[in-house]
Amino acid sequence: MSLLNRRTLLMALPLVAAACGFTPVYAPGGTGSALHGQIEVQAPEEIKGATGTDAYFLVQNLEQRLGRGASAAYKLDLTLSTQEEGQAITAGNEITRYSVIGSTGFSLTRLSDGKVTSSGTVQNFTGYSATGSTVETLAGERDAHERLMVILADQITARILATADLSAQAE
């Protein structure tokens, strides 16, 4: 029988993680707990580069993940750009599949001292088919944009929670 089995490894994992300074994000005192409801997300109509409903869905998803702060200690500024590219082209030069590519820049600023605590850019894509009826294609396009905003909001949230510097957190 092996001295190192899965149970021993799984039981030792929390001790190893604690030894390297790992703190769960949503644990008491973690970044997730400290920031939940403390971030004012920029209004959809103020997001630079945003068109259509994309900004609305991005802000909606961010507020679901980060909470909505009535008396926020942080401000999240965003830029958003999306574009569509044809992916599958038939011999007759008709596009049958599109990719929706999105890029979002973000900057989390502490309001008490104006310090940027986390910033960066996230990118991703989704796709939809254009082979059905007009209604099916338009529904697929809208759904692809909504899914892209969910993905970008998840990436922004993960980056903020992993990299935010809360050392001088506002009281």
C-alpha cells in the first residue's frame, strides 16, 4: 500500500494552501466579502465604445456578481468594444456562421484616495449560426451578444477579486 494516497493528499491540501498565504476569496475577510456591495459599476450609457444593449447586459451581469453598492467605496470604469466576423463561408460566398468578439477594459478605483486597485483588459468570443430564417438568425445574434457579456463579466469579476489591492481599504 502506498504511503501517499489521495485521501492523505486531499487532507493536506488546505494546510499547504494556508502555508503559501492562500485565502479563499469568499471567506470571511476575503476579497469577495470585502468588495461585495462596495463597487459602483459605471452606468451603461457612459461606457465608452458601447453600442446597443451590450453595455446594459455587461453592467447587469457585473452588478449580479459584485453586488450593487448604495454607498460604494469603489468605482468601476469600463470600455467595451464588440465586432462580428464571418467564420464559415460557402462556395457561393455566403456567410453561414459569425463570431462575436468582445474586449472590455476595466479600472477599479478606490474613491477615498483615487488609487486604482485593479485594472486590465479581458477578451473573448461567442458565435452564432446564420443558416436559419431571419428570426432565428437575429435571435442567435442577440443570444451570442448576451452570452459574451456574461463571459466578459465573469472574467472581470475574477480578475478584480484575484488582483484588487485592498491594503488601505476605505472604512
